Amino acid sequence: QVQLVESGGGLVQAGGSLRLSCAASGSIFSSNAMGWYRQAPRKQRELVASITSGGRPNYADSVKGRFTISRANTKNTVYLQMNSLKPEDTAVYYCHIDYSDGMAYWGQGTQVTVSS
């Protein structure tokens, strides 16, 4: 059974930094795209950043220049370094992984709260 375990969320002041981690286990298949989404109250879930198996990143316009996504394939882990955080970054952050067998999985979510 595939499990995605997220960590690193919390409360931070505006301008601060947090690093999210998502470790995947339980699949015998290789991971393709890995990404982070977020969902704020009363809003739809949105893509924050994704990264291909080859390491090519993609970012939402709202986080470009502030967030950095990376992955450690040997550890089946994806990271999101978040700098210069803003109150509008407050949301539940979810990791998402696509596997080569066509299956995709979500993490349980981790709360990020940025105070002004």
C-alpha cells in the first residue's frame, strides 16, 4: 500500500521560511511527476509546483522566485522550500505523486499558516 507522509508545516511570520517534505513508500514502480498543491479555506485546490522525473520544475506564478521544489529519487521524497512567505500562502499543502503504473496518490496534507 502506497503511503505519502508529509512534514514541515507550521506557523510562521510573514517573510519567514518553511520547508515541506513528502516521503513516499510502498510502490514498486518508479515515480514520474511529483508536486505540491494547496487549498485555502473556501478556495479550490491549486497547483503550487511540480517537478518531472528528470528534475524539470514548474511553478505557479504566485510563488515563482519564492518557492523551490526538488526531489531525491533514491529516497522517493519531494521537497518544497518556501521563502518570503506571505499571508496569502496560508493553506493546507498536499503532495501528489504519479507513478509509472498510471496510479497517482495524495498526501494527507500539512497546514501552513503565515501571520501578518
